[in-house]
Amino acid sequence: MSEKKTIAVAMSGGVDSSVTAALLKTAGHHVFGITMKLWDGGTAAVDDAAKVAAHLGIEHHVADFSAAFEKDIMDYFAAEYLGGRTPNPCAKCNKLVKFGALLDKAKELGADTLATGHYARIVGGDDGELHLQKAVNIPKDQSYFLFSLHSDQLGQILFPLGGMSDKAEVRRIAAQYGLPVAEKSDSQDICFIPDGDYTGFLERRGVVSNPGEFVLADGTVIGRHMGIHRYTVGQRRGMGIAWTEPLYVLEIDPIGNRVIVGVETELYKSSLTIGSCNWIRQPKLGEKGLECKIRYRHRQVPCEVRLLADGRAEISFVNPEKGVTPGQVAVVYRGDEVIGGGWIE
């Protein structure tokens, strides 16, 4: 990228976004930072980002999106669990906040481009179009969470870390620049639930534990659960049911307030349907060689995609897959390229 630009960097206070800002400034671009204020406990991120910006000698702005984040992400998170689904707040936040409200704010402040510390790549193809691809560092790849980007957004976004070979390289660069967050540990949890206690978060937001029945697929009652928001498809532990074989959550019925459980073989599905689809590159009718991921840490598996008349899509697996979870995201790949995806129904 030889052309010098005005670039806004989404600075979270972590090492990835801080190195992103340092690299772009060193490359000669006019760089400024924006940190999103998303929830009451997020002040440490703002403080750390401000320290990094001061160290690099760049402007730093704080964008307060807390009201929108409360409604679009935190309320959504609680509503999904109450609806018997398992939410994916990071994918939702990327769509509505990071590459929605934040991208708009960056432009308002005069930026040509928004850069983030995501591990993914935007690559120009032989067709003259930009393509979203997996990062070089596959264990850190975050392309799964970016399926909702539109093709016209790819020219307004930069992912400078997408070509990094490993996280150690990023930390070496942070140390070279003397960044005050060089040794800061990576966040492992959802940002607004730093202690990982999803149940506690939901109950603090007024979700009431409403006990109900554990049932087998044939309707046989085998126990009592403590509220459907405590369970997710594929879960094996924490149910307190004595049985001859290990039992897994197969389905959650919010209307009947029941949790359907069964043995591991019952978890396997041959297909799924996705809605609220976004196709960066639409799959061709009958196209072979496609693969999909049904969770972030799920391996890519061969699949076929059939677009439906109502805008949804059916994904069929070559081999049945375990743990298809309503509310999660299924992302379709063509080799290393993200072509799109949607929300599992």
C-alpha cells in the first residue's frame, strides 16, 4: 500500500490493534485512533488505548456507542438464550458496530480507511475484485466473524496483521516499538462478560430461572432443568442426570420450557438452514469444493449450498456434522476465501 492515506485504527487497548497503529504510522500514513466505549466496565480498554496513542504520537478519539451496544448486542445476547438459541455476539458486533457505526464515525472524522487488528486478509483477485481470505496465521484466523462484510466495504477496511506468521511476531513488533501493552494478555472471553459467567450475566439482567423438564426425543421425562438459558446444544456437563450413557443437549424448546437430551449419535445432522444471509461472493448453483464452519473453533468441512427463494440457504454436509446450534453462524469458504454465510436457524 504505497499511497499515503488518512487511516483510523480501531484501538481496543490490546496488543493487536496497537501494533496495527504502529505499523501504519511507520509506513507514513496519517493515523489516528478510535476506541469504542461499549459498556460500563470497558474503561480499561479506553485508558490503555489512550496510552498507546500518546506513545505513538497520534490523535485518539473515544466513540460512545454504549446505548447501541446495549440494545443491539447485550439485549440480543439475552434474548437469544431465552429463545432457546446460542448467540454469537462477536459476529453481530462486527456487523452492527465495528463495521457499521465505527466505520461511519471514522469517515466522519476524515478517514479514508478503517484498520483493525483482526487476523484476516483482503486480497485483490485476477477478476479485479477484492476478496476476503483467511489469515496466514490459521490458529488466530478471525475471518469466520467477518462473513457479514459487504463487497463494497472491503475497499474501506485494512487488516494489517492478516499476513503475520504468528502471534509471537506481533508481540516482537510491540516490544520493538516499546508499546505499553506489549505484554498484555489476550482477551479470551466475550468483552462484556470478562469473568465468563454467562448465566450470572443473564440473571443480573433480569432473566429468571424457570425450572422445567429434561426429556428424551420421544418425550420421556428424565429430570428437571434449572432454566433453559443455562444450556446450549451439544452441552454434556452440568445437567445432573444419571443415565446409562453420557447425555448431550440436542435441542431447546423455549415454548414448552423443555431441554431435549440424547446420546452423542443423535447430535449429528446432515444439513442446516441459515437465514439473514450475506454473500460476498454468491455460491454457484451446484458448486463443488465448498466448505463451511458451523462454529469458530469448528474445522472446515465439505458442503453443498442451495440458495432458497426466501433469501435463506440450505447447507448440506458431505458427512453428518455434530453440534449444529441454532443462533450460531455458518460460514461458507471457497478454499481460503470467505464467500458468505448466515445465522443457523
